[in-house]
Amino acid sequence: MTKKEYKVTNDKLIWKMSAKNPPVLRVEPGSVIEFETRDCFGSQKLTPGDGPIAFDPNMAGNPATGPVYVEGAMPGDVLKVKILEITPTSAAVMGMDKTMGVFMHETEIDALRIFDVHGGKTFFGDKYPVPNKPMLGVIGIAPEEGTEIPNMTPGTHGGNMDCKRIIAGSTLYLPVHAEGALLAVGDVHAVMGDGEVAGGGAEVAARVRVQVSVIKDEDMEGPMLLSEGYAMAIVSAEKLDTAAEEATKAMKRFIQKKFKIEHWEACMLLSLVGDLRICQIVDPLRTCRMEVPMEVFQAYGYSFE
Ligand code: CA
Ligand code: ZN
């Protein structure tokens, strides 16, 4: 079977994930799709003295390119998305204001800065040009029919997970909620730390290439990611504590079922080898991930499709 390649340009944008969004493209499983993405502010023309006030609010808010209908993807299936490439194609914008981030109550002025991105670095300053590690902030599919989720919000449909492990070479699994899955991506960061503490990463426009496929008999409750030698369950909740506990419990249920082990064994194994990490603490819901080294999955004889 020849693998087809498609492209979606950055004028095909959505701000909410919804089964009602009309697909801009239909692809067969196995296809490669190139998405042109805008930065999280919509790639508006800005200059360093502008505050976030200068933004057109209709354009900001994590516009995602898509959605793409994947033939054969039905509720109950799992959409597998291999991330092939994430290449920044603009300078990086960072904004800080009173509405989000750990420092929102200390922020006296709205700050907006633009940094050069080239040679694999984000030129934050001369002291420490920050090495890039481009990641997808928003990658999601439609939630159940009758609900719509703004692109600022993460959930079981993916969305604004802001997980720094969603990089080229990683594979994301998303349980399908609506026919065709309706995949959309955006909000690329040239680099971001766990937590996304000031409310943003190095926000860039980008070229993103992914390969999609559909897994028929896999039961996953929410996003699972394979990246950098780990498998992880990603969970979002209103409170960080809840997100942390629920990510842990989601991974525990997964390994207990897949490894065919008992409750106590799954719990203790996670306590020994699982790393609980924060993705972000600044979005409308907080996101955590529970990571388990791939060699543990190999030892227990489970391989991801
Ligand atoms: Ca984001
Ligand atoms: Zn972002």
C-alpha cells in the first residue's frame, strides 16, 4: 500500500474541538499529513512593545489546524498518531499577563517578548540561548457528540496537554469519541519546561508532520504517549493533586490489565519504576503524566501496536 501524503494549510483553523467541526480533509489510515500551524496567538503581527492587549482575541486562544477526518475511526477505537516532524517556522512569542500562569498575581505589567529562533536555539538572551526541543502543545480530536471543548483546555480527547514529551519521534494514542476522530494540531513550542510556569512556552508557528492509523481492539481511557523511552498516561483535572493521582491510577489500571498482574503488584511496581511528572499547571485544567520505562513493558511481554 502506498502511503499517501497530504497537507493542511494554516488558514484551516478551529478554536474548539467538536464533532460539529466540518473536516477539511479526509484521509485513509496510514496517511502522512503535514499541518502548517500558527502560534498560540494566531501568528498575529506584533512588535515587542505591544501588550497582549494588542491581540485580536478572536485569533488568539490556541488556534489548531484541521480537523482531519480519518476514515474508519469510530468511537471506541484508538487513533494512533506518530509524530514525524515538528519544525518551528517563525520567531518565538512569549506573553505574560494577569490572566494566567504561576506569576499572574505578581505581574505588574503585561509583558510580551519576541525571540529569534534559529540554529536549534531560542535566543532568549545572550547569556543562555535556550536549546530547542520542539513540542506540540495542542493535539486533539473531537469529544463526544454534543460537547465542545475550547482549544485552551486539555482532556481525554487530548487538546491543550502542553506535554513537553510530545515531540518528533513520539507516538500519541487517543481514544476516539466521534466518527472520523477529527484530528487537529497547533500551539507548537520551540521549547518549554515542565509546568509551563509563566503561562507559555516559546510560542511558534510550525510545520508538523504526523502519520495516523486506527487501532480497533484497544481500550484506552485517555491519552497515552510513547516518548524518549517511556510510556505514559496523561491526565488533566481541575486540581494538580487530582491530575497527579488520576494519571497514576490510569497507568495502574493499564499495566494491571496489560501485564495481567494483581492490584498490589501494579501499585508497588509503579511505586518503584513510575515517574510522576507535571506537564503544565497554567491551563484551565492541570495536566500530569505517569511515566513507566519501556523496558518494563518489554519485561512483562506487552508491546504497543
Ligand atoms: Ca498550550
Ligand atoms: Zn502554547
